[in-house]
Amino acid sequence: MNMLFEFLQQNWLIFLIALIILLVVINVVKTMVKWALVIVIVAAVAVYSGISWNDINQVVTTVKDETVQKLQDQALQAMIDEAKKATYEVQADGSFIIKTDNIELKGTEGSSKVEVSFKGVSLGKWEINDTIKTFMDTAKQR
């Protein structure tokens, strides 16, 4: 980040010119060509600044991983907090669904994984850990 700020300080005039050109293109051109020109200008500035696709990819991957980890942490906390309010339903095919206001677990008896949804967003299949096992046991007892 510091390198990016230092680069911006050294090349502020280039970025200012690129911004002015972008504003002119957006205000004057009224077709799909406008967005193609915007993409070309932004890509040119990115290439000039030395930012590579690997750098962008790394940032996107880091943000994605941190977001998924925070959602998983929130889902596990919600399991702990909402276990006593959970409903346990057995389906005709032998699978089960455990629901609370924020959490939904789907799985089959004896499986080592369950499908987890948190606030309507699927978080994928998780290995059953102690927290999930306790959540499932508490829901079964209700």
C-alpha cells in the first residue's frame, strides 16, 4: 500500500490527466464505445503504475478468503447462540435439515459433512466439528 501511495504522489499529474480524459469520455461518448474506452484508459494507467494481474489476483484472493473466514466465524457463533431455538426436521429420504433464524444445516445421518447456509448464503460443505456436533445434538433434543 505504501508503494502505491508513493507512486501516486510521484505521478499525480498522469492520474489527473487520466481522470479528466475519463470524465470527458463518460460525458461525451454515449455508446458502448464509452465503456471500452474507459476500460482501456484504466488498464493503461494500471499497466503504467506497475500493477500486475498477479497483484490484483492476490488482493482479490485475500479479500475473498478473509470474507469467507468472517462468515464462517459468524455462522459458528450463530450456531452457539441459536442452538436452543433450532428445529430439526427429518426428510423422507433420511436426510435432515436444522434451521434457525440465521442458520440452515442440511445433511444425512452418519455423514462427516453438512451443507451450511448462513443468512441465506451457502457456505458450502463443512466437516462436522465439535461446535456443529453440539448444535446438531441440541437441535435433536428439542
